[in-house]
Amino acid sequence: GALVLARNTAALAEFVGDAGILYQTVEEAVVLIERTAAWDEARWRGVQSQGVERAYRCFSDRVVLQPVRDAWLALASGSAGVATARGAGAVPPA
């Protein structure tokens, strides 16, 4: 788990979630980074745990790859499965 520092955009805010810090300007990013120098070990451990927890919750292979596998199997099995996979958002429209 690492602290993520990302520009404050809707897409990055959603991606980073509670496991990072968002900034608007380069100057703000500098200030945020400088503030981390004062963090104690307990704060860093908390940030690490939060990052690891978010990674497993949002980006583990079961979360990310399972929909890809399901869509592939649906495509391989014929059109009935494709409709199901599309309905779940796993397959983009043709």
C-alpha cells in the first residue's frame, strides 16, 4: 500500500478513493507532500493499510478479471450469453 497523490479530476478521484490525496495545482501538491514529512509511523501504517485494503476491495483479480472472463465465456457460448454479459456492463455494445 502506497500513498497515491493524484490530480483532482472526477476519474482520478473515483480511482484513488480513500487511498490517496488529491490536488488541484502543482503548488498544492508540493504542500501536501511536505505535510507527509511530519507524519509519524502510525499514520504511515494507516495509509499503507488503507491502500492495501482498497487495492484488494476494488482491483483484485476476482473483481477485475472475473467480468472479463465471464464476457469471454458468454461470447464463446453464443449470442444468449452475450446479451447477459452486455446487460451486466461487461461487454461494450457492438
